[in-house]
Amino acid sequence: MKTLSKFFTSEPLFSGLGQSIQDELVRCAIPKSYKSQEIIIHQEDVWPYIFLVEQGEIHAIKESREGRAFIATTLKSGDVFWGLAFFISQAPTPVMLQAKAETKIYLWDRDYLVPIIMGNGDMSWRLCQLMISRMQLASVIVEDLAFQPVMGRLAGLILNEFGDAEDEFKTRELTLEEMASRIGTTREMVCRHLYRFAEKGAIQINRTELKITDREQLKIQAQK
């Protein structure tokens, strides 16, 4: 697990630990690998673990009772995530975690890791900082969903995903369903607004590719 040791030098949650504790964490880490689209945990599962993403990409998906899905965040190499049951016994996880690509993680059980956190003030502080940053992210997401119209959210997504596609087409790796999940709407609404942007000259779009033709128009829409 040499790769995991290297992560500890750059990951704030673990970097302040002594070498002996880092070596113990490496020894007791549980490696898990997942194929693309494989579900790691289901929403409402009781999952008392913290994990570190070594490679790949994981979507945290919030599902409604009606079957709609919203991608709350995406975890990538070096990111840390935890189930609520790590902190609150038997608490259900509020999202589903699904591998977007071939993914490998290392996880630690609550019963093993909590004594280490409790005995290391620096690690406890860094974990609090990480949790606060996630709360800030959640606040931004809720604010966007509550106050920003769908066209604004879609404009922001286009700029994030296709920002380097100006004057050239870029392959649309996101399906309409995935785009809808990213901005909390439906496939039909995404399709409708994409063609509205095309009619206004902000983008050019075909079945598999997209090109930004008026970046400023998208920026203005994203700020509304």
C-alpha cells in the first residue's frame, strides 16, 4: 500500500499524524475496488466508515421518492467521505454513492478509527474543518436550487463541463439524465433549455458534441 502512504503526506486529515500512526492506518485500511456504475452504498444504508478515494470518481446521489436523482457532489482522487453512522450510531446515509468510473478506495471502520481521532487533537480539528467545508458546499447547492432558475444552473454546468470547448466541438460525455441530475431538474427541461441556448447563439450542439459560441451570454445567464 505504498500509494496510500503517499496520500497521507498531502491529505490534510492524515498528514499531521505521527509516522507510527500513519503506518498503522496503512496496515488496517480496507481496500475496495468498484467497476463503473457499481453502487458502493445505497441511500438509507447504515454505513459506519470513513474512506479515502485513491483513484476514480464517485457520485453522491440524492434520490427522491418519485425516482428523481440529484448529484449532490462528486468525489475524486484524494477526497475523504464518511457515512453519518460514523458519527451517530445507526444513522442512515442520506445519499447513494455510485462509482462513475473504475474506482478504488481505502476505508476504515468507526470502531477502529474513532479512538485514534479522539486521541489526536490535530486530526479532530482537521476533521471539523473538513466537515465545515462540506457544510459550506451544501449551503451553496441549496441556495442555487432554491433561488437560481434552471437556465442559470444549466449555463453554469455548461461552462464547467465545456469551458474549454470554445471555437471547437467537445464530446458530450454527460447524458441528458446526468446533466439533469447535476442541476436538480428533468431530462426534458435540460433538452429544452439546451436548444434555447442554441437558438440564442450561445452554443452549437449536435447528438454527441457541444461547442460554446458565446461565453459571455452563458456567464450572464449563470449569474441570474
